Amino acid sequence: MNLNRRTFVKLGLAGIGGAVSGARAATAEEPGNLKDGWGVLMDIPNCIGCRKCEYACQEAAGFAVAPIESFDDKSVFADHRRPDVKSYTTVNAFRSTTDSVAESQANGKFVYTKANCLHCLEPACASACLVGALNRQPNGAVTYDAAKCMGCRYCMVACPFGIPAYDYHDPLTPQVRKCTFCFDRISKEGGAPACVSICPNDALTFGRRDALVKLAHERIQSRPGEYVDHVYGEHEAGGTSWLYLSNVPFEKVGFPLLENRSPSQLTEALQHSVFKHWVPPVMLYGLLSVIMWLGKKQDDGRSEELPDSNHQNVRRRTNSHRRLPELCAGITEGGHS
Amino acid sequence: MNALIHPMPVSAPFRSSGFLVLAALAALGFGFAMYRFIFGLGAATNLGDDYPWGLWKALNVAAGIAVAAGGFTTTAFVHVFRRSAFHAVARPALLAAALGYTFAVIGLIIDLGRYYSIWHPLLPSMWQGDSVLFEIAMCVMSYLTIMYLEFAPVVCEHIMQTEAGSRWSRLALAADRLLSQVLPFLLVAGVVISCLHQSSLGNLMLIAPGKMHSLWFTPVLSLLFLLSAIAVGFPVVIFTMLMTSWSLGRRPDIRLLADLARYAPPLIGLYLAAKVADLVIREQLGLLVAPGLRTVMFHLEMMGGLVIPLALLLSDGVRRNPRWLGAACMMVVLGVILNRLNVFLVAYEPLYAKRTYFPSTAEFAVSVGLIATLMLLYRVVVHYLPVFESTRQERLT
């Protein structure tokens, strides 16, 4: 059977139909359920750099988009372009490492990759956001709620892939901008992200993430030597919804080498250890209070008679820095001169 | 709590040349801040998708809060540890810290994209407790409130002195009495809250390990931030008091400040030792000789901000000389400011970086303007309110 993208989606949905009919409904509602989410597998060798996915993305996001023919312009590949406020996904060309630059330009053999939000399973951006504007949804999409956002841009600092863009040009209602995983489209029966739907060369496959991981490994095994033996996104940064297969090493085509744990693990561990049942702050408070109280008993023994024992504004204290003659002369306090 | 012998407003001419310079800088900063609000962050700053955080976050917010640590260290020293000999520095330190945090928040408002939503962390429905920034926001909000309450007795005293016998005076007395019951608890809470957020500011950048240079990235960055905040506390208070005395034409109480300065070397030394130990344990000593701007900045921070002032402050002669004491304390303060700039800006290596970030004119103008406004306000407040210990001459007039 020719396992193309559409067939896979149909199979995936059929499989899901069977699974959901069980008692999965309850777990599917929890955002924390990392296994029950959509994913996309990108087969990098299959990408021909046509950039139709960029066109579809801009159109689906509602931006004014240039005619689709203009996306055939290969000159844009001269620069490494990152996703920005008007283009949630970008395709970049990398020289195939086996060829020289001249050879690559002559025979047009480039490796094309598509950059966009990877919709991490444990997103650092969501952990960073202090008002909860970024959240991982039950279906796997990491979504942004501008109504909550303060525009502090800590999410941009946090993202290990450097994805979120910002409306710096907008003085009044700037937003964080990134791929939405076509949330509305994928929430519908049979829906898929716009980029996946338009891809003419089966470079993108949409389906259940765990099924895609399996598919990716099967593809590596079934075509030995064609792929680097690694599924990028399976474990990086704690695992991402977007997975990648490549014929050249990933770091050569713009993928950062990351650890297999979410960046938020360190910060959350540090925060949770300090606030574990509030013990450390309360203990410090108690310790300082005791020191202050013990000192008070000593001070009471040392100070002179208070003018008003109920009034705690102590006006006189023995103090090596006071000049006794002036105190004794009874100089009064005045108002401001 | 307010156990100064004779706190009084400071009488000194207002419109000095220094005052005019500060006013001009403040006005310039205000103008550029308006530019930011009208035309947006993109027009006013050199921020970008590659560098989301810039001078305002690093200097006015992060370094501002670090240097305002003079408030909680002095409060702990004078009120918790009962070193009442230093009461004279408690109010000036508190005022400087309260203004410091206020202007850190103002700087934040200018930097935020959707500044009108800055109140969102007050709503429980928006609390996202895993975020380091969440804890910092809650702590800064509560600590600001505590500092304003701590300062309220100064205002009450002023009202009681100037409006003696009136209804306002009776209200102020009642408020003062109520506050004196509550303040001991708030004071300790303030010290605890300060420790929490001063250290958490160090945790902020740890969410981006891949983007932080190894000279500064360390899992114990929060401890280093806390130790540096404690270390800078007395130097900043001493420096503030020396500067204020100098600008007001008063002689500083050098004996008091010299005695306070005796406590600085152990705290600075502890921070320095922790930094060195961290480099050793992480086996990154080799970075100290790696060529590059970052290495230079690190050495500047260590030598100029820690080693040299530490050596100076160990000397009794330095501590008793106002100029040398001021210089040494200023070096410690600048060193901690440089450390925050290094951690948030210099150490930051974005992925796919095509440029290096350098602040724009507007960013510099706003940063400087905020600092100038803070100094102006400090000057105005000490002129009208009983913050400073009065001089013998002032009491005689």
C-alpha cells in the first residue's frame, strides 16, 4: 500500500476513533497528557523548497499575502530567514554538505528545511509566561492568548529554538507571533495545518505524535543509509510535536543541538525547591523574628527611660555617635527651617 | 522604629547646577519615553526577535533592583540585628530603595509591550506559578507596598511637626501608632521577600541555558545574585550618603560611614569567593583567558567591581577618607550593575544571531532619564521630609 499523507491521516483517525471510544475522553482533556497530541513529521529530503507552505500559512493566518507565483523566487534563499510577525513559517536552503558551493549552485542540490514553532511537549515559553498567556492545549498545540499578555517577552528569551516573533512596530497592541498549529483547522474532523495540506511533495505528514515517531523510525530502518539515524524532536527539549528526518546532520541545517530535557526543568526545580510547602521562606522569617525579638530584650535593658511608655517612638537612646554635650544642652527639634 | 535623635528636613539651596543637569536629563528621558509610547518599541529601541531584552530590562529593572538592595540589608542590620548605632542610615537607605524599586517598575512599564496589562499578575486567574518571573512580580509588588508602609512614619512625623494641633496631625499620630504595631512584622517579611526575589532574578536567565555564555551560566546563579545583592547593600548606602552630603554641602558623618564600611569586606569577599568557586567547580577557568569581549567584561566585573574595592575597603585609612571610601563603594556598586548587564545582555548569545545588540539613543536617554529623575526625587524628598539626621547647625537655626 502506498502510504501517503492522506492515507496516513485516515488511518490515524480510524485508530483514534477506536481509542477515544474507550475511557480516553477524561485524559484527553488534560493539557498534561503528553502522548495524546497531534504532530507533524517533516521528511527533509522530500522538501523541494517550493515555499508553498509559506504561502498557505500566511493566507490561513489572515495576512495580506503576495500571489503564490511570487513564492517561486529562489533568491530569498541567499539569506537565512527566521519566522517573523507576518510569516509564521519559513523555508531555508542549506548547502548539501557533500558538495561545494559552486557545485550546489550548479546542480541546485540544496537541503531545504522548514522552520516554525515545534509545539513542544513541555514548552519553555509556557513555563516562562507569568500570566499564562501561552499554554499547551490537549491536542498538542501551544497557543497564545493576547488578552493575558503583558508583552514582557520572557517567552522569547525562553524558547530554545528562537521562534517567537514580536510586533515591535505596533505601539499599542503588540502581540507575540508564532505558528498556531492551525488550531481551528486541526480541531475540526479531518482538518490539517495549512502548510501540510498544500505541500505537493509529501514532505509533511500530519497525525498522532506517537504514531509519527514510530513511522519515522520505521522509515529510517526501511531505507538504510538514506537518513541520519535520529528523529529530531523525539526527545530534544523534552520532546516536540514537530518531528524531523534528515539526510544530513541536523546541526548543519539549522537545528540547534539540545539536551533531552525541557529548559523549564531547571528553573521549575529551583523554584519548587524554594517554595516547597513554603518551608524555606517561613523558616527564614521565623529565624529573623527570633533574632529581632532576642535583640529587643537586650535593647530594653540598655535604653534610657522612655517619655511615653505606650508610644513606641523612642526619642532617646544611648549611642556612641551622639554628642553628649548637645543632648544635655536640651536642644529642641524644630520644624524645617 | 524611628529612633533617630533629631531627623529633620535638609535645608540647602534647591536650584544648584547639579539639580539643573539632572532636570535636563530627566526631561530628555521623558521625551524619548513619549517617543516610545507613540511610535512603538521598534522605532525607539534596537530590540528585535533576536534580542527581546535590552538595556531597560537589564539596567533599569535588573540592576536597579540589585542596587536597591541597600534597603533590605540596612533594615536587617539596624532593625533585625539591632545595630542601633547605625540608625542614621536607615531612613536614607529606605528612601533610596523605595525610589529604586519604584523606578524599576516605571522602567518596566516603559519596556513592556502591553504595559496597560501590567496589573494582570494581581488576578489569581492569571497566576502561572511555574514561572520565575511570576514569583519576582509578586515579591516586587509586596515589597514595594511594605517599603511604602515603612516610609509612612516619616510622612506622619512631618505632618505632626508642621500641622501640630490640627486634625491631620491627630490622624497622622493615629496612623503612626498603628504602623508601629504592624511594622516589626512587615520589616522581617520585607527582608525575607527581598532574599526571595533578589535570588530569583538570578534564576530568570537559567531558562535559556543554550543562549547563555558559560562565564555566567551556572545553576547557582540565584545564590550569586543574592550574595551580590547583600554585598552591595552597605556600599550603595554609604555612597548615597556621601553623594547626598556632597551635593548638599554638608559634612558627612564619616565615623559612622567608616564603621559601616567595616562590614562590607566580609560580604564582598564571600561573593567573590562564591564566584571563583563556581568557576572552579564548573571547570571553566580556561574561559578566563579565552580571547573576546565577554572575557574582558568578566574581568572588569571581577577586578574593578570586586577585587580592587575589596582590597581598598580592607584599609582603615581608605574607610575614614570620604573620597577614597566613596570611590571604593562606587566601584562595588558599578561592579554589581555591570554584573547584571553582563548576565542579561553580554552573556546572551541568541541562536542564528546576525548582529550584536547595542542600545539605541532613545534607550540610553530613557535609562539615564529614569536615574536622573530618581536622584531628583530623592533630593526633593529629603528637603521636605525628616529623613536625614540633622546637623548641629540645622538644629541651632
